[in-house]
Amino acid sequence: MYFLIYFVVIGISVFFGALAGLGGGVIIKPVLDAIGHHPLFMINFFSSVAVFLMSVTSIAKQREQRKHFPVKQMLWLALGCVIGGIIGNQVFNVLVTSFGDEAMVNLVQIIVTVILLSAAILYSNFGNKTLDMSGNVPLLISGVILSALSVFLGIGGGPINVAFFLFVFGMSIKQAAFSSILTIFFAQLSKLITIAVTTGFGEYDFVYIIPIAIAAILGSYVGSLTQNKLTDNRVQTIYTVITGLILLLNIYNAVQILV
């Protein structure tokens, strides 16, 4: 039963993740939290695997349809994401050890997520000022910040990434969505490599990885195809609606922990 539930949740999540640059993890984590079938570290791992596969599929699909692929930008963003991914994973592990209570760590993640999602919704819809930055150093710093947040929060960071790229670089919504997916790819790759060379994967439940992987690849492929048929305004609307629903679900999960 849970295999089917996870398959549906992952598939729908990464569909919207690929469509609007949301990544999918920002949907996966609160939904799996609400279901409560696995502990927090497992949910974070499932989310990382799903959004990593989503980003690989989406980037491959976008590569087919783009004459120009920003290789130099990718390299600087990648370097920042690798550094940020390591930082985010270490912060998560330190908090788990310090609190000794998964529920409290989860609550911290939710509070930070709610604040950032609220800011992302407000800016993406009502903000009209941008920094219009460019260059390699801003990309490097962006990678560090966004990757650290996404890995620590276990959500992929999609909505936050999109708003960040809109504000800092003045991108269009589709450009921001693609840049968000690039950031997610490098951040989650960094996290998975960090796990591999430190604790290893022995404690993770790999029985669920097969349906998660299939759902992630299918959902992201269809999402990438769909995005190309939509206008910027439609993508913006989908981004706002889904992010708003995620915000409400995170608030619900916070209340459940507190009561």
C-alpha cells in the first residue's frame, strides 16, 4: 500500500517540480512527514534521490531542446553547490546530534521552510525590483547559499531557488526554473556523495527506491514536456498555487508536532 502511495506522491511532486522549477522535494518532504511511515532521515534521503533523478531527467530533456547550454555558468554554480551541499548536510547532522530529538529538528526545518516559502511567494508575485547581478562570483555564492538551504531542509529548495534567481539575476520565470533545477542537481549530487563517503547507505531502506526512481523519472519527463507548451504567466500561476499549498501543509505538520 505504501509503495503505491509513495509512487503517486513522488510522481506528482516531480511533475510539478520539473514544470515550475520546484524540484519536488518541497512537496515530497511535508507529504511524507504527514504520512509518517518513515523516520526523518529516511524521508530526507528519499526526497534527495527523487529530486536528483528529477533534475537529471529534466536537464537531459532541456538539453535536447536548447541550442545554447550555459556550460561556464554550470561549472561555477556546481562548485558553489558542492560546497553548500556539504555545509547543509553537516548542519543537519549537527542538529540531529544536538537535539537528540527528530521531532525538534523537523520543527526547525519546517519553521525555516515556512519563512522562506512565504518570502518566495510574496516576491515572485509582488516584487518588482531585482539586483540584476551577473558574473561567476555571484553564481558561486548563489550555489553555496541555495545548496546549503536545500540539503539542510531536505526539500530540494525549488520555490526558494526560483524566487532567488528572479531577484538576484532578474531572470524570467522559465529561466529561473531551469537554473533552479541545475542547482538542485548539484546540491543533491553533493549530498549523495557525502553520504556515500561518510556513513554509507547501509541504514537506508532501499526497497522503496525502485518505485521512487521510476516515479521520479516519469514525472519529471512529463513535467519538462509540459513546461515547453505553457506561457510564462501560466508557469508563474502554477508555481504560486503549488507553493501556497506546500506552505499550508508545512504549517499543518508544525501544528501536529507541537500538539
